[in-house]
Amino acid sequence: MPVVLVGTEIEGRANFMTVGWASRANANPPMISVGINKKHKTPEGILNNKTFSINIPNAGMAVPTDYCGLVSGSKADKSGVFDTFYGELKGAPMISECPVTMECELVETVELPTNYLFIGEIKGVYADEDCTEKNRPDMKKADAMVLTMTDNRYWRLGEFVDKAWGCGKDYSNKDIYE
Amino acid sequence: MPVVLVGTEIEGRANFMTVGWASRANANPPMISVGINKKHKTPEGILNNKTFSINIPNAGMAVPTDYCGLVSGSKADKSGVFDTFYGELKGAPMISECPVTMECELVETVELPTNYLFIGEIKGVYADEDCTEKNRPDMKKADAMVLTMTDNRYWRLGEFVDKAWGCGKDYSNKDIYE
């Protein structure tokens, strides 16, 4: 899974929580889903503000990123861990140090047994220019991290394997695979 | 995002579709969410059977995996691309060649503008023994692929960065970051 930090505003302060369960959910308009355990502080901010941010840290930020996954916003003030900025939405602080960030408007909240699945529409995307390619965020350039579970390890992207929605054109029949 | 193949049974045949929008959604019981465009054939199978499978291919399977993302089940019979097996659930064929597979029972269907977000409870997990560590699937050993968008590239996992829910204990204050 991609490693992201979810940004919210709780009691007037920026709060960031590291999350491994974020995914695109809808193509058009672009939406993203985030699964967050109900016990955490972040759901309170998202449900109050009806907004949140998604921040993609680079591998050099592993330690402060992991800290935001270890320590709850109810126990520590995490507003000073990173520099923050705002886009157009209230209540969705973003992290200046992150190469790519998004601000989202809450569209739907799915209540599951232990987690909320928050679905947000991406209203704005911000990226460092040197982490883009043709004006789009590039995860290799951004040096984004991948989380594997249940071994709980952060990884860099590795060897390029092939082109998605591309290399499959070389598939003729099952023989290539035997 | 992790590269997975979603397995369904459509008109009595196994069908597999490559998906980049899959994520864990609930901790306990374990659930997974999958965002799939409504135009595809796969939603028909999931909605009829109330089950689906998640199959994690290895990097050596990039070409047939990508083929299953390029060609619709309404245009081609994809039942012969891989060898299939079943677990306990009807309608959820799994791929023998995949190092890790899961069978899921549909719990909730969230209808978004262009996509369904299917939420399934993981009822069984199957893994090649040499792709496990302490009886749990290990994505590095499995040689699972990561998809980056919008550049649409498949990657292997690369350099180990640090321990998740671990390295953050080294965070003292913001100074380490300046």
C-alpha cells in the first residue's frame, strides 16, 4: 500500500496521522477512500470539518512519518512535526515537506465494524515541480514509500517491471506462460 | 497501489480483471475494498455471486496480468489465461500461479458516480509456502508489483527504508528534520 499522512484540523490545530489504507475509489470526479480505525482521533476531525488532506511523504521523511502513525493526536500535539499550508478547503492542512499533497471534500462515510471508510473528492493537488512529469505527479521522482503488511516495512519503489495498460498487448495465449 | 486481479464467475466461467484500486478497509473482521468502473463486466459477477477473489500476481506474471486489465470479459474469455482453483466460497475463482490469493464475501456495495466500491470480508487466504514468513504472506518474497499512476508503470519493491510502527520511535523533535 502507499504510505500517506491524513491531515485534519482538531480543536483548531493541524493533525496528521499515517495511514496505509488509502486508495483511489472513483474515476470521475476523482475520489479517494481512507480506512481509519474508529478509535483514532482523526475521524473526529474529518467528521467535523467534512474535509481532509492526503499527503505523500518521501522516503527521507520515514521517521517523522512513522511517528505520526505511532502517536495519537489525543496524546500529542503533532501540529509542529511538519510545516503546513492550506489550499482552498478549510480544515484540511497539508504538509509543505511532502512532494505531493491533495485536499479532499468528504463525500461519504461508510461505517464498518472497527473502521470508518471515508470517501473524499479530490479538490486540489499540489506537487513539487521536480516531482512531476508532464504536469502530473510522478511517484518515482517523488520517492514515495510503499508499506507491506503484516511485516510492517517501508520500501522505495524498485526495478521498473513493465508498462501498465501496455505490456499485456504482448499476450497471445497461455503458452507464453508455460 | 498494489497490483491485484479480481476474480469472479460470469456466466459459469472464471473471469479475472486487473485492478489498481484495492485496499484494506476494516481491521476486524478483515475487509478489503475494490473500486471498479461500472462499465466493466466484473461488477456483474460480484453483484450476482456476492463473492469475489483478490489475487496478487508476481512480477513475472506482468504480461498476462496486464492483458486481463486491457481486455474486457465481455469481449474475451479470460478463463484460460491462468489455472484456477476454488476455496470455500462459490463464485470466487482464484489463480493458482499467484503467490497470494484471498476469497471474499461481499459485505457492502457503495455506488459512486462512475465506480462501485465493493467491500468484502476476507474469508480465506492462500499463499505459496516460500512466500510466507511466520505463516503470513510476505510481499517481498512474493515479488508483488506496485502500480504508479498516472504514468501507469509496474514496479518491484525496492530498497528497504525502515520499520513501520517502529522507526518513528527515533523521532524526538522537529530539529532532526531541519
